[in-house]
Amino acid sequence: MEKNTLKLKKGLAQMLKGGVIMDVVNAEQAKIAEEAGAVAVMALERVPSDIRRDGGVARMSDPKMIKEIMKAVSIPVMAKVRIGHFVEAQILESLGVDYIDESEVLTPADEKYHVNKLNYKIPFVCGARNLGEALRRIQEGAAMIRTKGEAGTGNVVEAVRHMRTMVEETAALNKMNKTALKKWAVSERVNVELVEQVQKLGRLPVVNFAAGGIATPADAALMMQLGCDGVFVGSGIFKSSDPARRAKAIVEATLHFDDAAVLAKCSEGLGEAMASLEMSKVEQKYAERGW
Amino acid sequence: MKIGVLDIQGSVEEHLESLKKLAKSGMKIEPVLVKTPETLAQVSGLIIPGGESTTIGKLLRRFGLRDLIIERAKKGMAVWGTCAGAILLAKKIIGKQQADSLELMDIAVERNAYGRQLDSFETQLEFDLGSVGRAYAGPGIPGVFIRAPKIVSVGEGVKILAQHKGEIVAARQKNLLVTNFHPELSESLEVHKYFAEMCSEKI
């Protein structure tokens, strides 16, 4: 009998496909998310839009709060660590969370190294803006990837850019011969075997979700039509005027992402979306954290 | 013969891929995705994939598939639930939250009973495929267990097909099959083949 294998780590993410993972800050929100049909929750003290507003250093959440959320719901619970903060990751592992997000939304702890995720029993999800970045994270042991987007803005434009870039780069890779492939791998600091695997599969070898700026059912469906396996919604739900209703609507839109009539129905009467930002007004771009 | 994979959430593509491989190997089946009542009406068998049982259960109800699946299953359509799917087929669910179960099979299932992700495991299983007239004689079937539920008890007329350390991990009642592990995550097609044969049986 084997535990904590890559197959099991990737496998849990495979079970989340087609679903919505919601940011929650307490047990009560976690229950609302579960009731709405979320496939998992991300436990954190402040949603990205609040981190953006408050400024200062954003860190791993209080273990007490994470434990309360783990107790409150039966769906998987994820939690965030700062980029490179391998001790925060050790702490989350000891709590037994189901997935760790090494996240650019928190303030990076290391400017040179990401966490060596191969050292952990718990699977990791990491953000990426392009194919090379995604593959570097997978090489470090990430079992799931998400676009970085621009968290806490309610603006989907960056998530779209990151997803399109990954799709275009994967397509370009498929046309490369061996020499070009090797050259690309070297320039991106990725093992050639991993790049060959992407070429063979025509996609990333792990599940790829969309994240960062998704605020409406249409945003979620947009990301799904662009080829994502599922979506993370951060501030988009609990910073809107009617969280339970919006959460449900985003879950339905993610399932029926290719059916405009259903999308129209679930977009109806949702009230106000979260307060949002234009990219030119964003002072700190979280997506630029990490490399 | 069309075999459907319920396309709501979870390991949908993986099941579809396994069925496609079976079709390629010469089995006369046509794998399809089932998301609407129209596609459900066309299939001889339905796979409910792994995923989050709460999510799948709620959406089955919200999209009007729940009653139709129950009706077809009661008339003999073969249904196979893997992991979350097994929870959805169970008549009894033990655990803090009741899923929106289809309540079709005489088994009691306890959600996440093997623990959290840290307790997920891979192993080899002996699977009794004799009941479709084909004794399985291999080194075993790969069992991939992810935050798996436990099948705590089975009623009369339920045949136990596989056990691991004394716990039931696969069972069948007439046209209904449950596995609390994920054959769709392994290379082995044995359980998919078993189910495809179930779909062509007259029950």
C-alpha cells in the first residue's frame, strides 16, 4: 500500500474538475459554499480584495480558523502559504489540510526559491501566467496549476491573458521539432522530458484551473470555454451583495459553461457584483510575484 | 450500445477515456457524455464518476436528472458509481452531512471514512469478476483510493466483489455496481469491461 504518490496528489485535483473552489474566511461561509455546490473551499483570513485594501504583509492564516473550517464541511479544504515559506507549508501539512496553495496573493517570503513541493505529503497548487512558469512549478512538485489572474480586482482580463498564453504556447509547442523543443526547454529552465510530455498530451500533465478576478457566472463560463478545468472564486462571492445566490449561480455556470440559455438564467437578478478595479488603477500586481 | 458518463463534475474525461480504449480494443460500445435528459434516454448504462458527492447530488436535482436516473435504474439500466458515485447510489449514508443520494442500492456508506487527503492510498485488489462468466486471473486490479468513503454494510442480494483489509470496496446488486476506488485513474480496464458486460445483460 502506498500513500502520498503523485497519482494520488494529481488525482484529488482530477476529482475537482468542472467545479468551483471558493475562498472562505470562516466556518459559516464554508457552509454556504458547500451548500451552493462548491467542490472545495480555500480557507483564508482575508479575501484578496481585503488584503489589497489593507496593505501590509499577508501571511498564512490562523490554524484555529483553518481547523474550524475543516470541521465544518465535508468537502476538501485548501489553505495558502507564502511563496517560498516552507515552514508555513510544514504547519499546514501538520493540520492535515487537503491541498496547499503556494500563493502570490500572500506576501512572498523568499525571492529566490519557491517551496520544494516534492518534500511534502500534501499536494500543492500553484499560480502561473504562462506555460514555462506552470512547468517550473510542476517540476518543483505542484500537482495542480491555476492561472494567477489578478486576485481581488473583480477584473477577469488577466486570467484571460494567462489562460490564452498557456493555450497558445501549448499549441506552438506541438509544432516544434526535437531541436526547437530542447531549446525552448532550456530557455524556460524546464526538463525536456516534461516538455515532451506536454507535447504528447497537448495540455499540462496536471489539472489547470482559472483564478484571479472571476466575479460573475459569465466570467466563470468564459474561463471554462477558454479551456480551464474549473475555477477558483476569491473575493467574487463573499464580497458581492448576495453571496449564497451568486455562489450557486457560478457553480451552475461552470457546469453549463457552453449553454448560453442556462447562463442567461443563472445571471439573472444576482444583485451587485464585488467592487472592482481597472488594471491601470492596480498599484500592486500580485501576478508579478513568483517567477 | 451507448454507455454514458454523467458529465457534471469530477473524473468525467478519465472514465470516457477508459471506455474509448475499451471500444478500440473491439468491444461494441459507444461512449457518450450525459448532461441532459435527452442523452440519458439513449444510454444502456451510466457511470457516475468520482468527484464531490455533495456537488454532484445537488446539481443532479437542480438540473432535473435525479428522478430520471432513478426511474431508468429501477427499470434495469446499469449504473456504476465510483467513489462519489457510490455515495450517490447508497440507500443509507453515514456522516455529518446527507448527500442528495439517489437511494437505489442496499448499502450503507460512510463519507470520507478513510480520512483526509493524507490518508489517500494506492494498492492492488483482488476483484471477483466471476459473476459475468469470466473468472479474473491476473495479479490484481490497481485500487486508487482518494478521500474514499467506506461501504460499511450491504443488504441482502448485494454481492461483494472486492475487499481490502476486510473492508468492502466493490459490490453489486443486480444492475447496480459500486466501487469506492477509481479504476478510471489506472491503466487497467478490467472494471470498465465488467461494467460494459453488465450493460448488455438483461436483468
